[in-house]
Amino acid sequence: MKPLIIFQLQKYERKWVLNDLKIRSLVKTVSWRITGSAATFFIAYLFTGDLTVAGVIGLVQLVSNTILYYLHERLWNRIQWGRD
């Protein structure tokens, strides 16, 4: 399915309404989680000095925040506020 694009002319104004596809939200989720989880892992390692503990913290953060970010992104895609 292609993104919904609406083009309207009103008093010489152009308004675009773009909705991200679900796959775009998923790819953005994965790329952000890699970045965020790497940072969490390194910070946890700096504080604990233990690779295993840092790995567990990074993994828990990766899974929980991936799910939360994706749901957050999809919810905001439904909200029209700020698109006008």
C-alpha cells in the first residue's frame, strides 16, 4: 500500500498530508533501537565494568523500548494534530 498523499490548494497554500507506511515505522524503530541500545550497553558497561551485566541491561532495554517505540510511532501516525 502506498502512503496517502493529499494535495490541496487553498488561497495559494499547499497542504500535504503524509502517513508513514508500517514498514517505514518498523525500519525507523530498528535503526533507532540499534543506536539507543548500543549507548545503553556502553553506559551500563562503564558503570558496572561487567560485559554480562551490560549485555543483559542492553537486551532488556532493546526489547522493551523497541515495542514501546513502534506503538508510539503508530499512535502518532493516527493523530492529525500538527499536520494542518
